[in-house]
Amino acid sequence: MARENTSFAGIVMYRRPYKERDLLVKFLTDKRGPMMFFVRGGNRSHAKITSDILPFTHGQYTGWLADDGSLSYLSAARDTRQYVHLGEDPLRSAYATYILELVDATFEEGRSIGGWFNQVAAALELIDKGQDPQIAANVLEVQFLPLLGAAQTWDRCTICGLNDRPLDFSEANGGMLCSRHWNLDEHRFHLDRRTVGYLQLFASLNLVQVNQIQVDQSVKNRLRYTLDRIYDDELGLHLKSKRFIDQMATWENQLKNLRSEN
Ligand SMILES: [Zn+2]
């Protein structure tokens, strides 16, 4: 089996102990997408590399990269930085975990991912800086759909190709319907203009150039609903981290109800 000694930019996706002293660390790499690395001695607290491979760490790494899906070996790290604020807040941390789990489901191991690396890093960076974690995740959810084999037409009517009238999302048609064609789908989503506008914006938004994201709660709820339906119905993708986020939303609502009762 061939391994190439190379340096790469990486983000720690998750890690797990291997035997007593070693670690298996999954990285998102800029060169070859998600890859699993064996880190000898990584599970020993005094190992030099320990702080470089903590969850939510971003940096430049050197290692032996396997080209056949077998384990790669990590040998050195430099310029590493942890997204420290992600761990401070359960919702931020849940969304960051979800984004990385979604990345793992979207990209094949060992393949180049082009500009996606910077896009994912920018999403984590925005959440770390305190921007809305749901919106950062929603942007990637929209953009990953074509990669997952569920591309949707956001910018025009899927029937007539026009966008001169209000658009609404139709799951059955794989995208938007203009008001002339709303009669074709009685289950269309009844989205308002702003939600449609955000979905269109997200499809081509470069997160690297975004500093601030602010979206009304009512629009956020419709974005969440729309993307959840597509991910459930079209892809059947149910990630553990996403279930946790949904649970947190339920608890929040229960607390709100309790407060309003008192
Ligand atoms: Zn139409």
C-alpha cells in the first residue's frame, strides 16, 4: 500500500482512542477530503501533539497519506488554532458537530474537495465568532444537496423556467414553481418571499466573504422545515447530531410554554 508524505490543511472532525495510548483522528483535509489518521501516542496527555488534535482544531499538518482508504499517519502539526468558543455553548457545539457529521456523509474519503474546505472552515469560523449557527448550517445544507444527489432548482420555475412571478417550493418537482404553476402541486410548501430569497441566496453564497448573518426567527423556522423535509424525504439522512439539535429545540419550546404558564 502506498503512502505519500505531504503537508495539508486540516480540521479535526472527531477522534477516538485506539488501544491505550494511541488515537484515531478523522480530519477534513483540503487535499483529500475526510481521512482517518493514526496518531501514535496521541492519547497520552503529555504528548507534544495533544493540543494540535483536539476537537474543533484547524491547522497545517504533515503526515503520510494513504491512497487506498487505509489508515494515514500524522507526524507533525503547526499553526493550529482551536475554535474555542464552539465548546462554550451547547447549541454552537451541536451545530459544529452536525456540520462535520454532514461533511463526513457528503464527501468521499480520499478525494480532493477543492474550495469546499474553505467553505466548511468559514462556517465553523462564523459560529465560533457568535454568528447564527443554524444559518451557517443551512447554507451548507443547501449547497451539499447536489453533492448528495438531490439537487434542487432554486432560482426559477421548474416547469416554465421563469422567475417573474412569486415562487414556492415543490418537493415533487425538485424545486420552485411559479404562481402560474402552483396548481400542479397541492403539497407545495407555501413559503414566503423572504424564505425563498434566502434559499436562493444560500445556494451560491461564499461563506468566506460573510461577516454577519441575521435572519428572523419566523424565516429560520421555515428554512429549518424546508431543509429538514428535503433531507428526510429525498435523502433519508438522519444524523445523530441533528437529532440532538432537534431535541434541544423541543426542550426550548417546552421551557417557553412553562414560562408563559407561570
Ligand atoms: Zn412556471
